[in-house]
Amino acid sequence: MTLYETLACELKAQIERGFFKAGNKLPSVRQLSSEHQVSIATVQEAYRMLEAQQYVEAKPKSGYFVSSNVSVGNTPRMTKPPQRPMDVSQWEDVLDTLLNTFSKDRDIKTLCQLQHAMPNMTAKTLKPLNKRLHELTKHRALDGMVYGDVKGDEQLRTQLSRLAAASGCVLQPDEFIVTSGCQEALSVCLRAVASAGDIIAVESPGFYGAMQAIKGAELKALEIPTDSATGLSLEALKLALDQWPIKAILVAPTVNNPQGFVMPDSKKQALYELAREYDVAIIEDDIYGDIAFTYPRPRTIKSFDEDGRVLLCSSFSKTLAPGFRVGWIAPGSYRNKVLHVKYVSSSMCPTLPQLAIASFIEQGGYDKHVRAMRQYYLSARDALRADIKRYFPPDTCVSYPQGGYVLWVELNAKYDSVKLADEAKSEGIYIAPGQLFSATGKYRNCLRFNFIDSSQTARTAAIQQLGEMIAAQDRLNSA
């Protein structure tokens, strides 16, 4: 994505969130040039792009203004989860989502799978990676059969150190521990910083895999209210820290799953300072960070870490493909404990995928792929949001993701997303009901969609059909 496209994306996001209303004057060309440290020509090109999309209009000798015809959609409100620690439930529902990927009825054709957070794995930019893995399998097969380093292959850890610099971190290769995906990274970190019965503060809604990792470690989840644009409420978190003996804070502040927000840098730093004040650990899930739509990519909370209390977790599952099962942790001061838990849980990780990915990064293939995917996912996001606005009820709230490929939909409280998911499955449409993203089964009127599965035509047809099902629920409720 070019500089002007990145700037246009940021301005567009601010308009759609309502920061600038229809008719409002936008910052001057010189002001934006100074604030973003880009050329005047870059700002002018960004404004021209937004003009073409009918988001802004130019007025002679007056500047740029938000178009009076721009459609600013509703975004989900601040959540209101239970204000006490709870045991995590929903495992049976999560398992059903994981297992029932396709209809068991062979007469039903799968129209669209919107329930899983899966990247584009057919991109041409992945061909060099697949070729490298094939070469390693052919010529270095023995390397894939013997025991590897429990910390992970050194070549990969060196490349992880280089990637971390883009998020503001200065980390040495020896500060990383490779895991079998981000799911294991989160699980290992939870077990390293907490014991059975301890309380973990989490975003609400939050990733169901993280919730189940809390359940697996026999911990309790304290859900913290979250804003769909700026993330976890620090005011609510502080009240919780005052009231409960919280052991750690588990957050995904950069391209959050399921809402897609990016917490502002100032808020990330404030969260770190709050954790420092109360002496608790932060487990930071950054799995989508590299596919944020802005460039340079947003900073991590880890980049503000001065005393090693932030355990940074990530993976290539969402940027490349989940089947590689290559994730990692930068555990800070918890390194020895994390390494021990990792060893007793799964020992070392397969070597060949690590070597292939390390080579892919070193030769520039990773950066090229990520740049291409940012633009691809951005276009798909806008298309799906437009379809939802067109076919769903007018009071539907839709999040405005700042990266990745999932978004959060909040329907009127009278609708039941679980019933909708069951009905949609019989039509070959698969969706993730909102209750999966709560420790206690909240958000039954919400949904999470992946906006890149299948073709655009299939996604539009699926959303239209879901809209008709929602309308049918409405008629039934009114009867």
C-alpha cells in the first residue's frame, strides 16, 4: 500500500467512525503533511482518492470537507460484560464450530464459510514459500526428522528479531521461543504467569481460543468492557484491578479479534503503565499486527516494556497459513518459566517449516506478501460492510476493522445469532455466533464474519440470504 493510500485509509476510517461528520472541514493539506511527515503531493493524492470514492469534496479557496452524501455506519457500542471473575464455558459450542466446518448433508452445497479466521492461502505471493518448503523436504529431509532446538531454529529467531523492529521492539534472537502456533503461545504464557484459580483480565468480546486457553489452565476470566474503535476500557480495568487480585491481562490490542480495532499508541502505553502500577503481567496477542492496514504497522505494547512484564505472542497462522504451526513468544522476564512450560507441553517444534519461513522472510518474500494482502483484505472489508448495510436491518452495528479479515456485527437484542447460525448451516452458510467470544455466553445477538472466504459474489449472496433469515426472525418475533 502506498503512502497516499495509507493516509486515505486513515482519513476514511475517521470519517466512517464519525470523528468527522458530514459537512465538517477536514485538516488542511499542509497540516496533514506536517503531522504524517509526508509530502504535500502525497496528501493531495490521498484527498483525490477520497474524492473519487465520494467521501470528501473540495471547495475552492476553502479546503476539503466531508461529503454531505457520505454514509457513516453505526459501530458497536461499549460492551457491558459481567463485572466479576467467571469460569469459562462455551467449549462444546467452540468444538462444534471447529468440527462442523462443512455440512454433513451431502445434498447441501457449501455456499460460504464466514465463521473461521482464515487468511488467503491461494495468493501468488506464497509460491516462493511453498517452493522453498518443497526444496527443504527433498534435500534436507533429515533435518525434519531429528530433534531441534527447544527454543526454535536460530535462523528463524534471527528473522523474528528483524520483524519485531517494525513494531518498535528491540529484541535479540535469544529472546524468542518458537511455539506450535499462537494458540500454544497463549496457553504456555498463561501457565507460566498464573496458577489454577487465578484471575485473568480479558477483552470482551475476545478470541474464543484465548478464552479456552484460560479454561484449560483452570483460571478464571474477568471480562473488561471494550470499545470497538479504541479497545479495552482502561477505566474499567483500573476498577477491576482495585477490586480483584488479577494475575495477568490478556489483550489483542493491534487488529483485535473479533472487532478489528487498533488501540492507539498512547492507550497502549497507558495500559502498560497501569500493569506496572499494579504489578501484573501483560500477555499480548499480536497475531494480526503485521496485516494492519496502516503503514508503518502499529507499535506493540511490548515496545513500551521496560521491565520484562509483557509476554508478546504471535504466529504466521494469520499472515501466511495456519498449517505451518509456527508461532512464537518474546516472554521478557518470564523466559525461563515459559521455556520450561513449553518443553513439558510439546518439547520442540518441527524444523522444516521454520527454515522455510526464515528463508522466505530473509529473501523479502514475507514483506511482499504482507503488502499485497493488506490491500486485498482492505477491499474485501469495504465490500462486506457495504453488503451488511444493504441487506441487514438499519439498526445493525458493524465494526470497522483496521486490519486483518474479521469484523463484528451487533444486531438488535431481539435477534438470536445462535438460531441464525443453525438455520444458515442448513443452507450452506457458516457463521460464528457471538456467544463464542465471551467466557459466559454473552453476545447472542452478535456475529463475527470472515470477509475473504469464497468469491465476492458468494459472500454477497450469503449476506443477502442471512438478511432474509433475520427478517424472518423479526416476523416470527412480532407474530
